[in-house]
Amino acid sequence: MILTLYSIIANFGIIEHAIGYTLGLSTYKFIQTFYASIVIPLMDTFFKRDLSKVILTIGTTKLLVGKFVEALIDFIVVVASILFILRVLLADVIDDIILHKTGHITKSEDIKS
């Protein structure tokens, strides 16, 4: 039973997935804190109002445009940060992992040529 469990953990990369998930959550929390404590106050200063309170009323319907804009900017900041981390900071590590697993060179310099 223990050997079967070990085999499942080793073959399906559960440890790697758990580490990746934990790192992803901590990265997201860091980016979310940066966004809430730096980006939003700067936007509020730039627009001279609390952007989350901007409401567009059409008849009896209230559209929370400000909250949508904040969520959209939050999404863009998170995606840009993760892409930056993957592309700039971890590019060599990712290339080494791919080279080790596949045996093919996939570095961006080699792909362009």
C-alpha cells in the first residue's frame, strides 16, 4: 500500500504540483497586496475619486463600472506579473526542465533561428 502510494506520488508529480500550487498562491497574494496597497491608491489619486464607487445607471439598473474596471486592471496586473516572472526570471530554469524531459533544445534564441 505504501509502495503504491509512493509510486502514484512519484509518477504523477504530485509533489511538484503541490509546490507549484503553493508558489502560485503566494505569488498571487503578493501581487494582490501590491495592487490593493499601491496601484489602487495611485489610481484613486489620479482619478480624484474612489474608482470602485463609479456607477452607471440605466433606468432602474445600476452597473458597477468602477468595480469592473478595478477587476480588469487587477487581472492585467496579475497576468503581466506572472508572465514577467516566467519569461524573465525563470526562462533559463524552464528551458533546462524542458531540455531535461524532452531532450530538445527550446531556448528562445534557438527557436528564432
